[in-house]
Amino acid sequence: REEMVERISENDDALLEQYLAGKLPTPEELKAGMRRVTIANRAVPVICGSALQSLGVQLMLDAVIDYLPSPNDVPAVTGIHPQTNAAIERPADEEAPFAALAFKVVTDQHVGRLVYFRVYSGTIKAGMTVYNATKGVRERMGRILLMHANRREDVESIHAGQIAAAVGLKNTFTGETVCDERDPIVLETIRFAAPVISVAIEPKSRAEQDRLTDSLIKLAEEDPTFLVRYDKETGQTIMSGMGELHLEILVDRLRREFKVEASVGKPQVAYREAITKIAKARGRFVRQTGGRGQFGDCELELEPQVAGTGYTFENKIVGGSVPREFVPAINKGAEEALQTGVIAGYPVMDVKVKLVDGSYHAVDSSEIAFKIASSMAIKEGLHRAGSVLLEPVMELQVITPGQYLGDVLADLSSRRGRIKTMEGQGDTQVVEADVPLVEMFGYATDLRSSSQGRATFSM
């Protein structure tokens, strides 16, 4: 307590005089001093607690009221005109044109989609039309609700400096401005950090697949730091968030609010395959049944190409050992066969296929026969051409205080990382490295643990 009184007094002239005169301030004087210091941005009150167990939440709400500025303690908000980009100021005044910022979207099971907004200037009444200046669309403000933890109160109007929730704003999302259409303004949007951790999610039963997808979309609408995407290559739904606790809470909400049971696991990594040397192989497809048969025969040469070149096909036949009309079928068969490699069934990258020889039958040859023969030649050729597995490698940047640099480097080495550069700026070290993606699962948590939560990374 003595240290706290000292710190506040150091930053506030009124309390400093008292302190030097040997007079201890009363709790009311301390609070008033702390409020002045906080508003002047000279110090930050820190309160311990845990949202998960609801510890210290009341204390934190009281501190918001006691120490943080009211709209009258801060300068008028500034924004820009959507058409001219000219800077505009809006005072916290009920008579000024209406301007508010949407800062949260929630799906409520009783009233539907709720948009929380903070009114910076003016007044708005329930049922009025507002203008979304960020998107340039009109919206109808249906009901306006004051939110009191577990109950809602309908109100007719809401004024500058207040926070409320609106029902009926269908196209307004977090960080967007709603205002009076006659005096449009775009307020500074909220910037969100990029998600750092990803997990794969799947429903417990096939019947819940559609409900899981709908529920995840609703959660992603509410939380801009939560992203959901479908990985075509692995067939998994991947969700990304700010940490393991963040994702655990979202999975818990799926179960409690949306009644969807889901399993969470490590995302699969999409590998690739490639060849390392030139190889030739022949594919021969012959089927003889009653009536017309099938005959296709071609010799292909496989050659590795520079990374990023992709697939190319070349017809090297002269003299017509394979008629020209069958060449597109051979090309198609080769391209399709390269989608599944011989090591683990992953797509084969950067291969040049040359058609060097073949033979045909005047009656029995067909496009399908040559397509199958081409596919057989590719499979045989991949075995001979020294196929290897390629894994995705990520560029990683870690920003850490200097004292944890050794731990960070040791951890990256254990993950098969290759350090590229290290730069120091004061006490902060920036490490750039290449690390295989498969080793990066759970890295966010490990990095926070080893650096007391002070190191960050982007990948």
C-alpha cells in the first residue's frame, strides 16, 4: 500500500504536497488522485482476476467507473467524411448529429441478433432509420435495449455517452459506424490482432454437421479474432483464435448455447510430393472382350522442374506412332495421375511429362484406353524417378525480451527451425526463422509459458 500511495503521489501534484508534508491521503483522495493520473495517461491501474471463474469482475467494473474517463473528460471524437475524407469532430452532446460505433455482435436465443453500440454524439429513438457509413447502407434501428447482465430493459431512446444494444441491424458488424445520413461520419474502426493458434473441429455425429457449420458462422460474426475456414486438401474445418483458452471457451459455448457436440484435434498438414531424377516408364492397357476391345500404349518420360513451375506436358512423338487425337487423353491421364503420389497419396509438384513413344490399334484404340495407359505409366515412372515428400515450411517472426532469447532459440531448434536473422532493438530481440508447419502446433502456448507471456510471434 505504501508503494502504491508513493507511485500515485509521484504522478499527481495535489497528493505530492500532502505526501511531502507527511499527511496520509484518505481513500477518497487517493481515488480522486488515481483518476486524475489515469486520465492523464501517466499510470495504469492493474486489477487481478479471472473471467473464467468470475473472480474480480465486480472490482474491475467498479474501477472502470472510478478511474476511467467519462465522455466529458476526453476530447471530442474525430472521424472522417465518407465521401471527402475530411476530418470531422463530434462533441459528446445530445444536440449534435447522431454517431455511434458498433463494438460487439451477439446472437441471443430470445431476441436474435444483437448489435452493441456506443453513442458518441446525438440521440437515436427506437424504430428510426440510421445510416451505416462504413458500408453505405441504410438500416432500421428496431428495439433499443439497455443490457443489465442477465436482464434486458427496453428503452425509447439513447443519448450521447451511453452504451446500448440494438435489434434489427442486419448488416452492421463490429467496428462499423452508424450515424445520421444527413451528417455522415466514419469513426476509427477497431483493429484486431491476427489469430495465432488453429485446431481442427468436427461434429460428434454426421447429423450435426450442418448445425455445427451454422453455429461456427454465428460465433465468427460475434468475434473478429475468431476465424473459421474449410481446408479443401485435408477435408477439415479449421478454427483459429487468440489462444487455447479462447478456443476452449468457444467449444464450450457450442455445447451450451447451440447444443452441438464437437471434437477438437490437431490439424492435419497438407504435404506434397516431388521427383528428384529423370525416369521413363511405359503404360500398356489391353482389354479383349466379346466385340470391340480396348488398346492403349504409351511411353512417358518424367523430369523434375524448378519449384513453382507446376505441371507441363510435351509431345515428342514424330512419325505418328500415337495418332494426334489421342494425345490430349494422354495429357489428361497424366495430369490426373499426378494428383495422387506414390509415397503417401499427396499431389506431385513441378513435373514435366514428355510423350516419347507408343503404339495403337486401328479398331480397338480409344481415348479412355490411352488415358488409363498414361495413368499406369505415371505410377510406374514415379517409383523410378526417386519420389520424395515435401512439407510446408513457415516463415516465423518472434519478438521477445532479450532475457528469454536463449529459451526461444533452443525451442526453435527442437522444432527443426532454421534461424535466418536476429536483430536487437533496445532490450527487444526479433528472430526470423523457417520452421516446418507440423512442428508449430501449440507453439503459442509454449512461447507464452517460456517468456512469462511477454513474447509474441507471427507466422
